[in-house]
Amino acid sequence: MQHPFWGRVEESWAGLVAEHDVVLPGFEQPVEVFLGEELDDEDEEYAPTPAQLDAYAATLQAFMGRASEQLADLKEQSFARYQRVYARWYENPAQSGEPALGLTTAAAHAGYLSGIKYLRVTDEQTLRLVLSYELDPEHGLEAKFVANVLVTIGGIADT
């Protein structure tokens, strides 16, 4: 299908993907944009209406209008998550067997957010950023924004 904002929308490995990638502030690589929920089964189909595609476009445009602020909040909250979940391991040489990372600021921690794999826009003004996370490459990091508010951070597919 074709849409004025998204261009060609077609099925891909994780659901419907927009023709046009986006570039977020602070990240150099263009990011693939998925529309709607991820399709779990091969036989499953999803055909958004033009109104849904318009709503997804409005969600992304609103996010992009505040992307610098949103990504700064993401850095702060991902650092807080690091302190809760990972610091016990990475800051304790007796546990990790490695020198402590010494991550004491969100800016220092942000270096371990190595890139955005993709973003997904779904109903109800929801946008998820899926990131590579060097401190937990198995689970990665996913941030869920609803109506331009970061509501949760977790592993990929946990939000």
C-alpha cells in the first residue's frame, strides 16, 4: 500500500515497514520504522487503515518534534535502570572478574547504547525504540513512549 507520509508500506521480517527511514538526533544511522504490532505467526496479516497510518504519522511527527528532549530522558532513565539492574555486576570486580566500569553519569552510560535497531509505531500514540545495548547484548534495550512520555524501559519485547 502507498501512504503520503510513509511512502510504500510493505511486509518485512517484523511486520509492516515504512519505505522511509528516520534519523534521530544523536544517532547517525537511519532507523527502520515498523507500523503496527509485530506479527507473530507467518499466517498472520495486518492491514492498517489509512486513518491508522495517518495516526501513526502524527505519533512519529510529535515524537520527532521533541526528539532531543525524549532522547535525553531516555539516557537518564536508561542510566537509572543500569544502576538498578546492572551496576551490582559491572561495578563490582569481585562479581564480574573485570575492572569496574565506573559509570557514574548518564552521559558516560550513554556510550553503551550503541545504536537504534528500529522503532515501532502502534495505536494510541505509542512508539517503541529498540536499541542495541552493549551491557546486555542478549536482551538489548527497549523504550516505550506513550503520547510523548517515556513510560517504561526494559529488554527488547518487554515493554
